[in-house]
Amino acid sequence: MLNINNNSTNVKRELLVRIAKLQLAGQLDSREINKIPSQMRPKGTSPIGCCLFHDRELLKMRLLARMGISVENYNEENELDDYAREALARDKPTWPMITVLHEACNGCVKQNFMVTNACQGCFARPCMVNCPKKAIHIVHHAHIDETKCIHCGICEQNCPYHAIIKITVPCEAACPVGAISKGEDGHEVIDFHKCIYCGNCMRECPFGAMMDKSQLVDVIKHITNDKKVVALYAPAIASQFRVSPEKLEQGFIKAGFSKVIEVAKGADICAEKEAKEFSERMARGDKLMTTSCCSAYVRAVHIHVPELDPCVSETRSPMHYTAEIAKNEDPDCITVFIGPCLAKRREGFDDKLIDYVLTAEELSAFFIAKDIDLTKLEDLEKKDIPTSSARNFARTGGVAEAVKKRLEDPSIVKLDVINGLNKEGMKKLKMYGQINIGTIPSTSETGNLVEVMSCEGGCISGPSVIANLKVSEIQLKKYVDSGKN
């Protein structure tokens, strides 16, 4: 997994901050925005790409995505202020949610294995002896015949010097459902009919070519127009900032949100409903029920494992129930869910109660642009605190544990967790699909209440987080421990 601390994420954050600052100053659609690429890559700077001018052109295109515009619509004759006016004029976010910057895409070579100079041409020659297709011969050091190689990786596994390396296409390798492939020009293309919006490609591309389209401009527009904008923050967001939930909520208010609601309140509703649903399903003889607040998993089942579809919990997500609370209190309010991932943004497109979805990255940029230091804000008394188990939804296993806790008879539960929808996670998901239709039997290792998290570790390791997993786990524990028992 690509470390969250890298140049790609740093540039993304800086672009978001610069856009937010200009918008807050009422200058987003002025000529000032056209200066950003040259300000970030001034004359005399060593180029990252072929030249400084190309770096600036890529920054210009990246700015489109940060303003919520598809780079596929880029016209080099237009200036950035033209696109800013387009962003400010739109009524709602545009589809698709992901945009691919082909000019940044490296056009990585097809996955293969390569022998490095570390090869010693050893006497044992385990790479050659164990190759099932006899694709390796040795003259001083190993050579791989690409016409015979089947990319099984046995040579890599057997080399005592680790001299054979696997060269991957990071975005393709990260996609668990095969939704990414090379187009005719050699650059990557996303098949949105297969995509589950897990965000793995966006997180793993080392060239930052896979980009989400931000909704920050839309949210700031409503805040500056004095609309009633309600922040709905996911438990995972509380793990991204090293402050108490009281300070974090003060930060939202200082940023201009009219009200703040913890999505853990919706998680309490979700857990109660799923516990009731699970009991009813087991009473009628269902083999299993899958539970998760992760919409990437639900989409994965609908598209790629339809055999498991009947087992998906019919209970809505915590995001939906929290938005319902906000809309019941004020039907005219604008709801903004803040979470750590791309999947919730996809869910937001389908839920009429959700107006916008921001990520942890965008929220952090907004705080920076507003010059809000969360550590210096007050710890005002907080009322109506959700339960600890609801706040723990952000951790793998937390959802299933919350449901079990609310059952009248917990003994009927046999828990299992799919911790991450990587290739192995998808295999396990498909196994449960086969169990449901009776192709294979359940075993002592399988469960009847199965939680699925798209991201390994849970929502706290989503593709749009700003804190590493260890820090997030520590902060989440503090947040959970301060909840109601």
C-alpha cells in the first residue's frame, strides 16, 4: 500500500488549500487562479516530468479535478478562471466521480517478472529448475523467455537472492474486480460498470493519474451564501484529527457549518435495525446475513457476486439515517457527509437525503484555508453522545460487534469478517455466495453474520485519509472510549 505521505497527496492537498483560499476571498473566478501552476512550479525549479512547462500543464489539469470537473473535458485554450466559473455555476456534482489524467498516466508496461543484477547465476538454480514452463535459462545469470513465461511467480518465490522482481501496474493490481485495463493508447481506462468505487486505484497510482472530483467548491459556495449547511461526520473522521470530538465539532462551526451531527448516531440506529433483521432472518432459516456500512462491498456483491445478493442486509447505512435526522429537523438544510473514502461519495449520488460528500483530505484543506487550529479550540460540553459501539463502526469488526451486542440472544451468532476487498477478500466473498446457493457447505470456519470492509483495517484506512493507520487506531480508541456504554 502506498504511504499516505507522498508527493502526490501533498500536491493534492496544496491545490485544495489554494482553491479554498481563493474562493473564501471571493477570487476563485478571477485571474488569480491562473497563477497557481506557475506559483507552485516557479522558474528555476527542477522539473518532475520532462520540463517545467509540462509540470505546470499537469497542475492546471489537476486543478480541474479539485474543482469537481472531469479532466476529459479539458480544453487547453480555456483558462482556469473559465473552469472556476463553470464550477461555481453548477447546481450539483457531475458524473462520473473519478477522472483519469492520461497525460500523467505512466502507461506502465504489462505485469511481468524481471531479473535484476542481484542474480548470482548460482549452482542451485531453483528459478530454472522449478519453472513449470522451462522459461528460464542461465548464461552467467538468469534470463526469462517472455514467450514462454506464464507469470506464475515461482521463480521470484524461489530465488535466494530476491534477484527476480515482479513489475506490476499499480492501479490494475490494486483493483479487486478487474475494472481497470489499458486502452488503445496504452493508458488506463476505468470500466464504471464493473467499478465498486473502493478508491484503491486512486490511492495506489504513484503518478496521481486516478483522481476523485472534489465537491469542496460546492460546499464552500453554500456556506458563503449563508445557507444552512449541516456537517455529518463519520466515526473515521474523528480518528483523523488529534483532538477531542468536542474540539472537532467546534472546528466545523468555525468553518461555517450551521450544525454538526455525529454519524455514530446513525450507526446506533443501523445496529438496532440490523440486529432485528438478523434475528428475523435466522428465525426463517436463512443461512447467513452480511452486514457493513461499506457501500463498496454492497456494490461488489450486486455486480460481481449476485449469488450473495439475497444475504445483503436491507438496513440502510449510518450515513442515510444521520441525514434523515438532519432533514427531519430542517427539510431545507444542506447535508454534507464527511468520510474517508470514495464509496460514500458514490452512495451520496444515490441517496436523495445526501447533498454533498467531502473527504478527510478536503476537510483538512478547508480547515487550513480558514486558518483553523483545532488544538486551540474550546472543549465545549457535548450532549447526546452516541454509544461506544456505534463510534467503533470505523474499525474492522466494529459493525458486527455492535449488531451482536444488541441481539436478545447473542448465542445465535457466529461472526466472520472479510477484512479488505483485495483479491483474497473477493475470493472469500464469492465463497459465501456459493455457500448461500448450496454449491459448497458451510464449515466451522464460516459465519452466519459476516461483516465486509472494503478497506483493510476498516474505514480508518480509507483511500482519502490524512493519518496513518497506527495513529488513527490510537485516536479512534480515545473517541470510542468517550462514548456511552
